[in-house]
Amino acid sequence: MLSKKKKIFILCGMLALLVVTGVLNIVLNGKSISASGGGGTTSGGGNNDLTNASFFATYRSDRDATREQSLLYLDSIIASSSSDSEAAENARQSKLELTKNMELELVLEGLIKALGFDDVVVASSTESVNVIVKAKELSEDQATQIAEVITTETGRKTFDIRIISVE
């Protein structure tokens, strides 16, 4: 049976991999788009929209799949007769924290979309909040509005918030 610390490390590792996957997807898609000469007002712009729409859909799909696996894992610990009471309680707390985090990200995404952005994904962790917004570029005013929404809803400091625009 895995110890409590190992279970927590595995769960944190899975969440970290999800964030890394999203960032790599942005970086690699950005390089391939700029290398192909896309992103202008020519027909390459349409392909760029398709790529980014795919990014947002893929990110959400990967995030949902990872969270589903995490919830199933935590449920199995809670339901297992071989889990001691401390491990089951830690699993319950982790599940509660994950659920709260999911709700928070959903609320933040909705509020940021209400500011007029076409699409957005939010990845929140204990250390930071990462926001990926579908926009060619963000003005200082737009970034400030996004940061205000996040600080108001989470109580986080602005230096814990990272905002990335993706066309």
C-alpha cells in the first residue's frame, strides 16, 4: 500500500504534468505557426484560429481526464477497506480541495469571458494562477481587469498571477 506522502506526490505530479502539457502546447504551437508564416491577415489566420480552438478544447479535455483519474484514485482510497482512517481522511480532504479548485477555475473562466474574451482557460494551484486568454495581445487595461477578477475571487497577490495571450 502506498504511503500518504507518496499518494500526495503522485497527485501533485499528475497536476504538474497537466500544466506542463498546456504550456508546451502553447510554446510548440506558437513556434510552428510563426515558422509557417501564419497568423497574419492572410489565409494563415484561419488556420491559426483552428489551432487555438483546438488548443483550448484539448487543454480542457486533458484537464478533465486528469481530474477524473485523480477523483477515481481518491475515491478508491476512501472506499478501500485496507486504507487506514488517516489515509481515507487525507483522500477526502484532497478530493474536497480538488473539487473546490475545479469550481474556482470554472467561475474564473466565466468571469473572464464576461469581460469580452472569446475563450479562456484557468489553471489554479496552491502557488499560482495561470490564465490563458484567446487574444492577439492584451492591453495593460485588459490584463489589469483579469488580474482584478482573480485577486477578488481568490485573494491571491498579483505576482502570483500569470496571464498569457494566445491568438
